[in-house]
Amino acid sequence: MRRHRHHLTLAAAKSHAALLKSGISSPTPWNQLLTAYSASGSGLASARRVFDEIPLPDAVSWNSLLAAHVAAGAHPEAWRLLRDMHARGLAASTFALGSALRSAAAARRPALGAQLQSFAVKSGLADDVIPASALLDVYAKCGRLSDARRVFGGMPERNTISWNALIAGYSESGNLAQAMALFLEMEREGLAPDEATFAALLAAVEGPNCCFLMQELHGKIVKYGETLGLVVLNAAITAYSQCGALADSRRIFDGIESRDLISWNSMLRAYAYHGMDDEAMEFFVRMMQESGVHPDMYSFTSIISVCSEHGRDDHRGRGIHSLVIKIGLEGVTHVCNALIAMYTRFTENCMMEDAYKCFNSLVLKDTVSWNSMLTGYSQHGLNADALRFFRCMQSENIKTDEFAFSAALRSCSDLAVLQLGRQIHCLVIQSGFASNDFVSSSLIFMYSKSGMLGDARKSFEEADKSSSVPWNSMMFGYAQHGQAQAVTNLFNEMLGLKVPLDHVTFVGLITTYSHAGLVDEGSEILNTMETRYGIPLRMEHYACGVDLYGRAGQLDKAKELIESMPFQPDAMVWMTLLGACKIHGNMELASDVASHLLVAEPRQHSTYVLLSSMYSGLGMWSDRATLQKVMKNRGLSKVPGWSWIEVKNELHSFNAEDRSHPRMDEIYEMLRTLLQVARRLCSLEDAEILVTKSSDT
């Protein structure tokens, strides 16, 4: 396509030079040149320059320039041009009105469409099929289907474009049944559907409920196959995938004799969409080796999403990244965004460096680029980096949306920097996101973790409470502070208001009862979740159940719950039971649990630390020494815990016996002073106690 446009531009430039030399004043060859420049994609500047050079521009010249503006998406300029044409008496034509209405449809401006409709009536063009179809398209694209239907019903003549506009309107609004009824009516009227008809219908096919309808459409595609191009078959590949019939997608793909890049991309996207990672990778390799087509940015965004699906670096992602660099797509925004998302999803923190390299290589960074980096820092626990990045976004005047606010507030929660959290809350209010589900949830979480339950409740009351997201956050907030009754009240209120429950709701509920020691209440929720509330138990519910019984010392019940699981327990479940074993000193069960953990997660340092602590607590020094030797041989060490403090809006981090802070000498000198004061106060208190006792005797 680019090469074709380049040839068109060269041809137009040669014709332009010839016209300038010839001195021809007739507008016809100039109009042809103006149209050629518009088609070449060389920009409005060239078209406008030609228009200004036409010795005697006529109505065709003006219409061509207007059409060029609309095709380039320069809608405000197109409307100004239409006003100039109206002042010259040139706007009342089928072509001018058609172009103006196409502009109103593309810009989603129904009010402008209504004004143009009035103008069409006054000009006697309302019954002409071209402007009438364009007006119908305006209303359909703007979702005003009753107006579109009224225009359609009043048309004395309808063509395929008219039917397609109305069918597309119903499809885009989600009313596929009505769109299909119009399609059948169109057939009965004797009009054959074209590529645009099927493209509109196929784009609306989604979900398993559409399988039968998709098969009916496929039958129609076969019926009109000779008149339909590759576009419809490619759309059918995606449509079958969207309704879950991946085998049918592959059948269509295999049946295409001359596949283009879109065919391969549609099938690759289908595999990626369904999480079929190995099939997608094999298909991509085949595409590279056998197809004769060159992967583009859409090919790479699909395959990169496959590489990051499981959160582990399996080296395939790096291989794809190398290909991206080799082909020269590293600076393309969509591809780089996919790579950033891939690296941020990997569980290792060092991957954030690779994500930042991708971010830094971007020529044009969009909101997705910034948000992906910010969210990555926050999810990896690199909270100080996340907040620095958020400040950078503010200084660069990057538009902050709900995803950025949520990530920044979560980092404030983890660092317990309440003042900064309050400042971000002010920005949230100014930006109008206070009622957003995810932002309000993050505000509730931040205030709850900082001990400000009153502020958390205010944020909850300001939220849109139609979904379970803010309710769940408020439940966890109360759970953190041991307010089991408040959590129960919230749950009952959700039931009364018929707020949709989800699996997170029950994680919060069972966690609350676990921390409050309400074993019977938590056990009842576990046993009735699926039967009474229709929420199947997930891994996290079993982990909460194990914690519920483990905290109460009912280790046998915790073990029985694990054995009853319909799937293999993960490391989280075993680690929860191991923690309970440590609390209650059950070394025998702890050894059994640790054997499962060391197989499932051999490099998880927490398992070794817990066991080592239990061995030393029970005086089993030889076992502790053996365990520490295993840790050393595997290159593992205890990850130190860090603490944070906020002083004058500046964050300081440290761990035990840390000497890395630049003002370390001052800090330790102050600590020594405080310890001396503490000892002196303790001595004075002891002296006062002795004096009091002496006077009493």
C-alpha cells in the first residue's frame, strides 16, 4: 500500500509540473490532479496548494477539496470549507452534502447531521439516495437508531449502502438479532449483500450464544462466495474465534487458497485469544517460514501477549523481542507497549529494567506506555519507583486516568505515605475519578491500611456501589482492623441491595472470620458458597479455609480441607498450613508440608526460613544446620524486611542495621541520644517507684 501511494505521489508530481508549464486554465485537468494528490496520501497541504493554483476553480474543484478534507479526517476544516461553499452557492449539491454528512458520521456529530438534513430538505435533495444514505449513516453511527430508521423508511429509493448503514448501526449497538432481520429483509428486496454487509454483522458476533447465528452467516458467505473477497473470510475467522469455535476458524483459514497477512494475523490472534500458547507459537513460526508474508505490528502484539500470559520468563519472549529489533519495529508504539506489558508481567523484579529500556526506546509514548510502566512498578512492589514515575507523569502533563491513579494509590498504601496519598486523592477529585470502581477501591485500601477507617468509609460512600469492587475493598479494610461485625453487616447489605457477589467477596469474608477466630461462621461460608451463592471455590478460598482452621489450632481439619480439594494445591495453600504448624509447634506435620513446598517452589526462601525458625525453637540444631547448608548450596538467603518513613514529603527506606543512608551518621547519633534519654527516663521512673514505696512504708 505504501509503495502504491508513493507511485501515485510521483505521478501526481509529474502531472503537476506539466500543468504549471502548460498554462492550461480549464479546471478539469486541475481537478484530476487535486483528486490524485488526495488519493496518494501526500496530505492536505498538496491538495490545498493545487486548489489555490487552479486559475478558474469550479464546483467540482470545491467538492474535490471538501472530499479530501473528509478523507484525511480534518473534520472542523471540512465544515469551515462547507460554509465557504455555502456562501458561494456551491453547497447545495449531492456531492457536497454527501461529503459533509460522511464527515458528521465520522466525527459522531448527530446535531450537525440534523442541520444538514434541514439544509437537504430546503435544497430539494432530501430524497436523493446519496445524501439520504449518508444521513442515515450519521444517525446509525451516533446510536440514534430510531432517527436512522425514520430516514430509512422515508427513502423512496434504497441501495446497498443504505441497508448496510442501518445494519451496521444495529450491529454496533449490540442488537445482532435486529441486524440479522434487516439482512434477511434486504435479501427479500432482491439486493445482494456485499463485503460491508458481512463485515458489519461478523464484527458483532461474540460469545457462545452466537454460534448458531455464525453458522447461518457462514452459509450465506458460501452462497455469495463468488462476489465476496478475502476481507469477509478473514472476518469470519475472527468471528468464529469470538464465539468459541476455534476449529471452525482453522477450517476457514485452511480453506483459503491465497491468504494475505490479515488471514494469518486473524488466526494467530484467535490462538492467543483462547490462551493456546504452544499452538500460537507454532503457528507464528510457520508464518515466518512458510507463508511468504512478513509479520507486522499486529502479528507481534499477538505473539508477545502469549509470551507474557503465565508471568514467567520462558525465554520465548526475549526471542520475539530480538525479532522485533531485527525487523525494525522496536520504536512502534503498539509493539513496544506489548513488550512493556510482557516484561512487567514477569514475576522477577529485574524484568522492570527491560521494560524501562523498551519504554525509553519509544519515539511516541502514549497513555498505555506510561500506565504499563507505572502499574508494573506498583505490582512488583517497587513502590518508591512507582511514585517517582507518577510524579514524572505529572510533570510531563500526561493525562492521568483511573489505571494510573489506582497504581499510585496502591503504592502509597504499601509505603504507608498518607500525606502523599491525600494529595493524590485531591487530584482524583479534580479529575472526576472519585466514583470510579478501581480508584475508589484503591482509596479505601490506602486509608484502611493507614488506619484511617473513617476516611476509607467516606471514599466508600462516594463510590459507585453498583459493582462488588468498592464493597470488597471496604470489607478488607474492616477485616484488617478486626471488625468482623462490620464486615458481616456489609455482606448482608450487599445481599439486600442485590449487589453482584464475586469470588473476592468471599475471600474477604472468610479472611475476616479467620482473623476473628470465628471458625463456625467461616466454615459455614466455605460449605455454602457454591450451593447458596453460586460462587465456585477457588484456590484462594481453600487457602483462606486452611488459615481459618490453622489459626484455631485445628490442623487436622486444615489438612482434610487440602485433601478434599478438586485440584492440586499450590504453594500458597501449603505455605499457609506451614505457618499454622509453626504457630502451634507441630513439627511432624510441618516436615510433611515442607516436602510438598520444596518440590513445588524449591527456590522460595520463606519455606526454609520458617522451617529453620521451627528447628531452632525446638532445639533441633543439627536439622537447622542441614537446612541452612541446603540454602547456601542453592544460593538462597533470607530477604530482609524493609521499613519506610515519610519526612516532609520525602520517602526514606531502611532495614535492620542498615548503613546505606547518606545521612547515616546523623541518624545513628540521634538514635544513641534517644536511647540515652529513654534509659534516663526509665531510671527516673524506677527511682520514683522506690520513693513512693518508701513513703508508703
